[in-house]
Amino acid sequence: MTARVKRLAVASILAAALCGMTAAGAAEKAPAKTAAAKAPPAKAQPAKDSPAKTPPPKPADAPQPSETRSPEAGPADEVAGDDADPAAPTGGGLPIPRFVSLRTNPINLRTGPGVRYPVDWVYMKRHLPVEVIGEFDTWRRIRDQDGAEGWVHQSMLSGKRTAVVKDRARQLKRAGEDTADLVATLEAGVVVNLVRCPRDTAYCRVEVDGLQGWLKREDFWGVYPDEAVQ
């Protein structure tokens, strides 16, 4: 009787071990899931560290003895004394009007073509698109998205083409079609790099934060309606 009980116990142990090995083998052979959740479209927002432009700082009550520059001169302008010569020829051979961008920051927007003219605004956002609407010697009269106009030195401007998203969130598309998939949502004030704008098309290819896609011309400021950008 004791031997029979032992044989039954051994058989139970072997059966349990065989079941465990079968379950492990089935788990190894089970296919992994291949469908991944679709990532939501990205969202780009303008930097909130500083506004695009600010009023000029108020002059100090009295300059310190160590100061060697005029309060109006500085990194936001060309060197002091580079005022336009009234007898100098105007124009640089490029079309007027035309779009350019701010090379650096800060940049002083002055009431006239020279550092002796007062500062109306100080631009704090580099790469902001502006429109050149006049030239005088080495100075350029510009207009920004808000309609503010004034003069900056030509060295403060770049030929790099950028654009700024208009007054509300806009959709960046995967292709230049209304039915194309959404790549990202761009908030108002976001500055994008213009990659290309085919002539007579409603969309331009732009880049922002490493993302590329197509944005409607009417959704941003920085390109003319029928302009081709290559």
C-alpha cells in the first residue's frame, strides 16, 4: 500500500512538471503585439522668455564715469557715428519691398537712419520676419507684422527667410493639401523657417523645432501672395 502511494505521488509530480514546461513553451511562442498607439500631433508654442519687441529703456539720471559709449549706441546698432550721409546714394540693388529677418537681438528700431535718432522700439526676438520698405545708405527702413516702422542698420538684417504664425493656432500639414494629415499645431507668434514656396500655390513648406510640413500662406506673415521662395 505504501509503495502504491509513493508511485501515485511521483506520477503527480511528473504531471505537474510536464504542465509547467508546456505552459512556458506556449508563452515563448505567443506572438508579441505589433500595433502601436499613434502618437498625437506635436504642438509648437512661441518662446515666452521675452516679447518680440519692447519700448526702449529709460536713460539713467547720470552716466557713470566708466561709460565710454553713448546710451543710444551698443550691440543693437552699428558703431556710433555711422549715420547716413544725406548726399550718399540710396538703395542696394535689391527689390523694395522685400522680406528679410532679424539677424540677432536686441535690435534698436530708430526714428531715422542713424544712431543720433531716438529709439522707438527694441526687438528682443531674433529671426523675426520684417519687411524692408526703404533704404538710405547703410540703413534700412523696415515694417514688422504689427505695422511698426523704423530704421535699423543693414548689419542687423539677414536674407534668411522666416515667417510668423498669425493670430491663432494653425495646422501644419504633411502635404500641401487641405485633406493632408496633421503634423503639428502651431500657436500664434511661432516663428518658422521658410523652406520653399512654389509659385501660385496656397501652401509653403516650413520648418520649426525640427519638424517640417506645409502651412497655408494665409496662416502666416512673411511672404507675398504670389511670391516663389526656393
